[in-house]
Amino acid sequence: MQAIEPQLVRAWVHEVLSKPLPKHLPQLQHVLSEVYNRACQENYVDPRLIGPGIPASPSLTDIPEDLQNAIREVIWSLIIQGIIVPGIPNEVGGSGLPSFTITECGKRCLSEKEYLPHDALRYIEKLKAEIVGVHADIVLYIR
């Protein structure tokens, strides 16, 4: 199987977060499962099968450690950016991870597919795409 670029993992996480999150399981577990399923669909990861051609519902042990770590890195960067916050409001025992809430700013960013300057790599990619021939000094300053 081929290695998964961090930008691709980030895009998959953003895609999962841009849809309504289920209330019946911790959000981090949902994100891990959905990104794992996407990685299997795109042939980056071999799914565990329960029968001929029938993938099992993923458990944490099925998801490769490097993919889990990449997903967690994206989640923490989103926490740092204020896109999500740990915990669920007004829920006993839901004060931290693996549960989280998407902030109002986060909802706007995810729905508009807008990347914040805190996400340096994506921000610079967007800058270069929007400003053709942007001077290298500007990119260096922003970085």
C-alpha cells in the first residue's frame, strides 16, 4: 500500500467534520472510522474483511497506527486553530476528548472550505494559487 500524504488525511478529516456528527459515539472515534474507511476505498489501506469482499466495521485495532496518529495530529491542529473544542456542552462526562464540538467559527470555515493562516501549508498553497507568481520573500515571511 502507498503512504498517505498528511494533506490528504487533513482533507478527509475536514470532509468528515463538514457533515453532521453522530450523537451515539465519541466524535474522535467517528472521525477515525470514517477516515479509515476512506483510506480503504482509495486503496491506501487494506480493510479487514469478515467475509469475501465484505469489510468489517473498523475497530481501533484495525486502523494502522500511523493513520491514527496522522488523524490525531489534524484534530489537535483544529483544536489549536479554534475550529473544534474538546468536550460536549451540557453533557455529563463529555468534558474532553474523545468527544468534541465544532465551534461556530469552525462551522463557517468547514462549510466554506476556508483554511486559516494557522494551517501554514494549506494557507501558502492557497496563496500561491490565488496570486500567480507571488514573490518568494512574501511566502518566506508568511511561513
